[in-house]
Amino acid sequence: GYESPICENKKATDDNFDKTLEYIINNLKDISVFIGTHNELSCYLAMELMETYNISKQDNNVWFGQLYGMSDHISFNLAAEGYNVAKYIPFGPVKDVMPYLIRRAEENTSVAGQTSRELTLIKSEKKRRKL
């Protein structure tokens, strides 16, 4: 059957994410957050909110995370700046895991130029490491 989306469109989803993120960052005494996103703008927002609310980069109530093998430039740079970062790996029966991985891949390649940008970043990092 047809499943109606929680949000009408991508902008509504992003707006909902941002509002929820601000609420959580402003209420870390009661809640923790794992910011599992490949969206750079959402990561920048979280960093700005942490600064606005004087939240330490190492506060154990705030973690950033990206799927293993995806958006490594985000994970690397957040970690290099001192934020708590984890890579996550879904596991389970292939029939359950594959649809999730396919959705994540589709989401991350739907951003205009994201795939070629990611490849460019990987090539730059490989070149840098050869020094």
C-alpha cells in the first residue's frame, strides 16, 4: 500500500530537522542527540547551535554520525575540529538492510552534484595523504 510521507517535501523535512535539533541542543540536560546526517548544512547548524548555547564540542550528549563509507569528508572534518563523531554500520538480514542502504544512497546522490563532489573530495584526500 501507499505510505504517506511524514513531511510533504524535502524543505519541510529539513525545516522539521532543524527545529527539532535546536530544541534538543537547547535541552541537553534532559535529552541527548546523535546527529545522524549526511547533510552538511545540518552539521553546520548543529555546530552553530552548540556555540550559541555554549555546548562543548566534547559534550557526551551530542554526537555526529554518518554511514560507514559515505560522507567521510564530513566525519573527518568534524572529528578534526574536536567534535564527537561515529561511523555507523547497519546490520541484519540482507532483505532488511539493503532497502535502507539503497534509500541512503539515493538520498545522497539526489543532492545536485553530490556524487561528483564526493569523488573529488576523495581524490583530493588521497593526493594529500601521498605527501
